[in-house]
Amino acid sequence: MTARIVALHGAVIVALFLAQFVASDYAVLTITRIMVLAVYALGYNILFGYAGLLSLGHAMFFATGLYGAALGVTRLGMAAPEAFLFATFCGVIVSIVIGFVALRASGVAFMIVTLMFSQAAFLAVLYFGDITRGDEGIVIKDGQRMFPLFGVPMNLADPVLRYNIALAFLAVAIVLCLIAVRSKIGHVLVAIRENESRTAMLGYDVKRYKLIAFVLSGSFAAVSGAAYALLFAYAGSTLASIQYSIHPLLWTLLGGAATVLGPVLGTALMFLLVDFASGFTSASLLFVGVALILLVLFFPKGILGTLRQRYWRWLP
Amino acid sequence: MAFFPHLLLALLEGTVAAAVLALSALGLSLVFGVMRVVNVAHGEFFMLGAMLAWFVAKMAPGGPAVGFLAALIVAPLLVGALAFVTERLLLRRINYDPEATIVATIGLMFVIQQLALSVFGADAKAVPAPFSYRIALPWFGFSGYKLFVVVASVALLLGVWWVLAKTKLGLIMRVTQFDRETATAFGIPVNQVYSAVFVAGAALVAIAAVLIVPIQQAHYLMGLDPLLMSFIVVIIGGLGSIKGSVIAAVIIGLSDGVISIFFSPTLASIIATLAVALVLVFRPQGLFGVPAR
Amino acid sequence: MPERKLIVPDKKLISRRSALKLAGAGAAAATMGPGFMRYAQAQSSEPIRIGFQVHKTGIGAAYGKWYEQTTNAAVKLINEAGGIGGRPVEIVAEDDATDPGRGAEVVEKFATQHKCDVAFGTLFSHVVMGSAPRAGELKIPYFVVSEGHHVASGKLNRYTFQPGITDVRSQVISMAPWIAKNLGKKVTMIFPDFAFGYDHRDYFSAAIKAQGGEVNALIPIPPTETSFSRYFAQIPSGTEVIYHVMVGPAVLTFVKELGEFYGSNHPPLFGFIDSLEAVSLKSPGLEFLEGSYFWEAYPRNAGAKPADADTFYRGKVGVDQYGSSVSDPNDVSTYSHMFGCWETLYIIKQAMEAAGYKGPDDRAKLIEAAEAITTIPEGNEHPQGDKVFNGKIHQVFGHQNITQVKGGVGELVYRTTIEEGMYEPEADYTAMPL
């Protein structure tokens, strides 16, 4: 890995760490949320950006993490870290099973298969309303968000602790992404994206690589969902709806698909755009819609993708 | 209620549901079939048709029937015009790339929703049926207009089928659907055919909305349901096969009505969506389609 | 946009009491360094800032519009009368898209960016549930106007209140005696298949049983449903009363199809006005409702002899004697819900003045003052009627109304006592740390 790649990504992580000392209260809270959701987008990008598979159903993995953690804590009596591991485990299992089936389809069929699975998952959350409380959802109480870590009491309601937990997740996710895309896996995925049949002819087990990408992607989404539930103390069916499948697609496209930092940048920018717009207009959806259309028309490669194309060829 | 009347009601409701499904899916099936692109804003075209039906009915003098007939003309024209602009400014510029089309039409979906909210407001709007007649059966009553929707749906489907199967226009569409390059080689103006098909798809779904909205209500978030249901119908029926779509609509409509007598309707929806996913995975050409070349 | 003010950071870092108690080392780090500095207390002439979490878009938008109109009317009135504790009130409204995720972010924004004194105004239960934990952590008092049972159930926290509108449990149990006595004892319930409906199902079933009645069929309807006739077939033939409650954009279709199904020959209908909130009872297809009964928190029809406070309230909000907008009679208000905004704002005023509230550092005092409220008299500030507030569960209790549709408008036939809606508290928020 070249020095400047390490330097760039390291600098982003360090900058985010330092930000908490200077940022306003609101910025700290906002960046926390952006970092948690950026993990979701990073995972989405592995599948969409590198492997070229557009999923319209990632909310089911996000929701798996979300409900795994929330139900783990509230129903199964787990401590927060156990619930997190449990939720991640559920995410891995669900993405293996769904990936195994969905990857038999490709192109538009793949999008709709994932959309339908996700819709079924959303309906299942409503169907099991006596457990999930459906749309109203589950609140994780303060007491359930405290746990000792190596003897030190931790309280997830503390904004500073929460910021640094979110940062840790993001940092790990970025590093994992970097390793993945610069390893053989990443190269094979890109090869599959560019020409699947040729990659297969070269002797690569295309199905296996696609499944790896799918499971990585789904697991990142579940991690993000679990962190969201535990850090922000709420799980509800809205967060499993189609809207939340479209979000990571939008973020990834904006920042730049198939760039490691693109989804992070995209999440942050879109978040700030909506936040800014909703302060003076109720038409924030309009901004999102117009942004999508303009991106597709003029910047199909997103911000970092365009920069890479024009200036920074080395950007991973 | 005793079993027989219950079943009768389920069958009646199922028939209406099938008609609604077939109507909503018709436009999507056409566009999907000929252009091989998924228009995610399809549901919003439906919503716009319903909103326009409400608006026209409110403005038109002389009672619901006049408003209804006026809406049947105005809604497809306006929605078709919007589709025309969309096709020219959006789809053509991204060269009908399937993935880019999905993303762009998701964007369009948000834009249309927001505009509908700003222009028409957030309230659910009731649109009066052109006539109200309650069929009184010994066990329960049933809306006469609902049965009219079934008849209208059959008529519209036959009309579209006739155009596709028996006219030169239909032949051109089928050739284009079969293969874009071949069509170009035969001197068919593919771009114009695409444009026409996209506009026709939108106009059809607007007509469907005008027909259906009196038994529902117009609301700016109503588009998602017809979109998902249309997907289901079109996929199970086989991409691009209108006959398949109709058969699928009948099967889904009736089975949904009957299944939900015995099971929770949410469970019925879960089963239906899972079925679509599995059909796509294991029989991508749909239950009634022929495998792609 | 509200004008920007220069806020000077306070050099003194205030320790975060509860955090210290809970998390020794972690919290010590919190007080020392990153983020979270407290700001100087607002000058006394500065406005009281009330963050208004409003459903401008999303599924709740039809309600949001009326919540906004009522809130603005009340704030105008409060300011004309000298504001709160001599300070003017400023509403900072933000759209939450009726989405719990965005709702939580909006509460964060109120607390830390807009520097609001309190947050207020949420209707939809899932947004309340998503936002309340954030309000609790940021220690910003959060006054919801939701009628959900979430606050009173003890699921939320010490900072969340519902002082302006009764909760669904109270509404439901107070209806059971009247229904059993006047309409019948075999009740079929039709309700939305999600949390709000489950509260109806569970609490009404128990309440009617206590009256010697029974629920002979439960018919849950999924929230995404657009067609309803087939559900009506599940209503058993021995049913004496049909109890219906529905929410969402398809409510009118629901009621219309009920009419098509039965015609004029139906068992007595008892509905919650939620089934027709913001919809005219004179809509075509609703003629069959003539003679049927509705629960209304606050009857939209003023009746022949309206109370002075009611007339006053209608005039200020811009609603006519039938509960429609004065500018457009077809624009029916959400009359049984929106009064909660008005009354909640007056509770905020009362509590702030009782606490001698100066700024965010007095929030704990504000909470305690709000919890200390017990009886609330009827009047211009509380036009729906007198109420009793239970500080332990942060929930208000009030009168409920039963109206009968006559000539397309609801006429009051019974008004419950406050006691009929009381139940044993399940929680005690006052035992939680501030």
C-alpha cells in the first residue's frame, strides 16, 4: 500500500478524532450519526461500487443489525456488547442466506430480488408486531445502555464516548475496505464488474467472490444498524423501509462509487444538505431527488470518482 | 358470516383486486417489455393521475360523471406530457442504461412526490365515483362502481392487446422489443418508438389511476403500493408479456383475496413478495414468459 | 430563518452530574475535553425558544398542517399577553418528515444548535419513540402531543411529557362502560395492525370485560391496506356493536366500504374519530353513518350552546363552528388532536413561570415544576375542558366525549368524567435522576 494512501486515510481518521475537540455540540452529535451511517454506505459500496451489483434491499441487513441489537438488549437480556456481537452474527447469517439466493440473479433482476426480500423483511417486522411493536418501535432504556468494559463502566448515552465508538467503527470499516479492495478480492471484484464472463474464463470462481462481497456488504450494514440501535436507543420499522435501502445508494453515488472514501463523503454531504434544507423548507425530499437526477446526468462517477478520473489516479 | 357468502365476497374482492393490479401494471409491463428499463417513478405517475382526477373533478361543473370523463382525458395527457419530457431530458441522455435509469427515476419519484405535496397538499382526497350504485346482495352490499372498474379494465386490456397484436404500430413495438439493432437495421426509428412507448405507459397508468381512485383516495404517498404491486405482477407474469401480466394479476388478486380469509393479510403480502423474489431467481423469464434469446 | 445571535461560550465547564455518577472514568474525560461545552445563560430579554417538531412531510403531514396553525395561534396569543415570564416566545419549527430517525436528529438540533429551551409538538408515536431517548440524554424537556400510551407506560424518560392530550388507554377505558350500557356487550373490534391498534385492542378488551361484556372478534387491518370489504366479512353475525378505529390516508375508504357492505342495516357503530379525522362527515358515501356514535376528544361541532372558551379558541385558530377552516369549509381540521398543542403550550408557560425559568440551566427546575402540576382548570387556556395531571407518569387525564351523527354533524350525547379515564399508574418518572 503506498504511503500517500495510508497518509490520506489516516489523515481523515485523525481529523475526525480531533474534530471532537473543536466542533460544537451539535456538530459532535451530527458527526456521530454520519459516522455510523457511513459504515452502512462503505459496506454498500463494496457490493455496488466494486462488484457492480446494485442492491435495492440493503435496509434488510441494516434492520437485521438494528433489531438484533434492540431485541437482544430488551428481550434477551443481553448487555450492549453481547447484543452488538449477536446482531452482527445475525447480519452475517442473513446476508449469507440472502446472498446465496439473490446472487443467482443479475442486473435488473438482482435489484428487484433484493428489493422484494427487503420488502418481505419490512413486512415481517410489522407482522411480528407484538414483539417488534411495529412502526412504533422499541426504545432501549438508559439502564440497558450501560455496561462495564474491562471493569470501566461505560454509558452509551454519553456523547463523547458515543462519538469515539462511532469513530472506531468507521476507522475499522475504512481499514477493512482498503485491505479488501487492494487485495486479490478487490481486484477480482472489479474484474467481475467489468467483464464477468471473462473473469470466469480466467478461472476465478465468480460466484464465490460475489458472495464474499455480498456478505461483507451485508455485514457492514448490520454493524451499522446495530450501532445505530445501541447508540441512539431506538429501533422501528421505518428504519427497515425502502427509503433506508435507497439512502446508501444515494450516498455512495454522491461521494463516488468504487472509491473507499467516497461513501463517507457522500453520507456527510447528503446529511448536511438535508439538515440544512429542512431548516427553512419542508421540501428536503426535492433536494434529494434533484441531487440524484443531476448526479446520474452529469457526475455518474460521483465526487471522488470524478476527482480520481481527472487528477488523483492513485485514489483507491 | 357463513362460508359461502364469505367466499363470494372474497372472490368479488379478488376480481376487483385483479383488475386493479392488471390496470396498474399494464403501463409498466409495456415499458419494461419494450425498453427493458425499470421506471421506478411509475407509481408516481399513478399518483399524479389520481391527483389530477381529484383536481379535475373538483373544478369541473356538472357533477361527478362529467369530472370523471374530463379526468379520463386530462390526466393521461398531462402525465403523458411529463413522461415525454422525462424520456427526452433524462432517459435518452443516459442512453437507457438500466441501472442509471433506476437511480434517475428514484430521483424523479422524490421530486414528483414533493411537488404533489406542495401543490395539492397532504390531505387524502376523496374522488366521487361517476355513479354510485350499491348492489344489495342478501348477505352484504357491494359497490357497483367496483364492478365497472373490472369491466373497464378488461376493455382497456383488450384495447392494448389489439394495438400490439393487430396494428402496424404494435408490430414496430414488437420488433423493437425483440432486438434494438435489428429494428434499427429495418429502418425503424427506435428513439421515437421508445419515446412513444414511455409516454403510452405513463398515459395508461394515469387512466388506471382515474379509474381506480374513486375506490381509493388520492394521496401524495400513494404511489409506492401500485409500484410494488406492478413489479410483482410484471415479474411473475414474465417481463414484457402483457398476457402473462394479466394472468399473474388474476392469480395474485384472487389468491390474495382468498388467502386472507384464512391468514393474516400481512402474511399474504410477505408470501407474495417472497414468491416474486424466488420466481426471479429460479425462473427469470417469469411463470409465463419465454426464456430470453 | 431565525436571526443568528452571537453566543459566547462559558469558560466554566459544568460537570455532567448524572454522567459522573454513572461512568467514572469515561465521564471525567467528558468534562475535561471534547465537545459539549455549556453556553452562557440567555439574557432575560431574549425569547424563550420552543423547538417545534412538526410533521410537514411524510404520512403525518395532514395533521402537521393543523398542529402548526394551532401552535402559531397560541403563541401569538401568549406573546400578546406578555410572553412567558415577561419574555417573548419564539417557535423554531423543523420538519421531521414523520420519520423517527430524522425526528431524533431534529431534537438534537433543537437542543444543541438552535439552543431551544424545550422541544414540543410531536404527534406520531414512532417519532416520539425515536426522539424521546435523545431528549432524555440531552436533557431537553420534550412535550409531546401524541395521544399514544408511550409516555404513561413508563417506556420513556423523565424529560418526556404529555400534558395537553389524554392517552389512548385512558380514552379507550372510559368508553367501555357507556358502550356496554347503551349499545351492547358483544363487541367486534376493527383496528390498525400496529402498536396504536394494539393499545386499543388490549385496553378495550380488558375494559369491556370488566363491564360484563366481551370482544367477540378482533379484526386487525394492516397499515398499508387500501381495500377493506373483505375484512368486514369477518364480523360475526351475533355482533351487537362494531368498534372501529383506523388511521392513515385510507380512512375514508375504510368507512365508505363499511357503508357499502352494510347499507343502512348495520349493528350500532362506535368509532374513534381518528377514523375520520380531517374528513367531513358529510362526504359522499358516509350517509349510512347517520345515527352512529363517535368518540371525540373535543367535538368538532360546537353545538347549540358552545362554551365561551370554545368560541374563543375557534376564533383564534381560524376554525368555524363545524370544525372546518374558516377560509375553506371543505378543509376539515384535526379538531380532536390539535387542541393539545394549544393546551401544551399553556402548560409550558405555567411550568416555566412556576419554576422561575431563566434558561437551559433551569431545566431541572422546569421538570419538577411540570411534575408538580395537578389540576388544570377549564378556560381559554384549556378550552377542551378541565384536566388532572399525573406527575408520576407525566400524563394528563381529561373528559372524553361521545357524539352521535345527526344530520351529518356530531351531537354530544355523553361527556365522561375525568375519573372514568383513570387507571393505576404503571411507572414513576419522578424516581428517575434528573
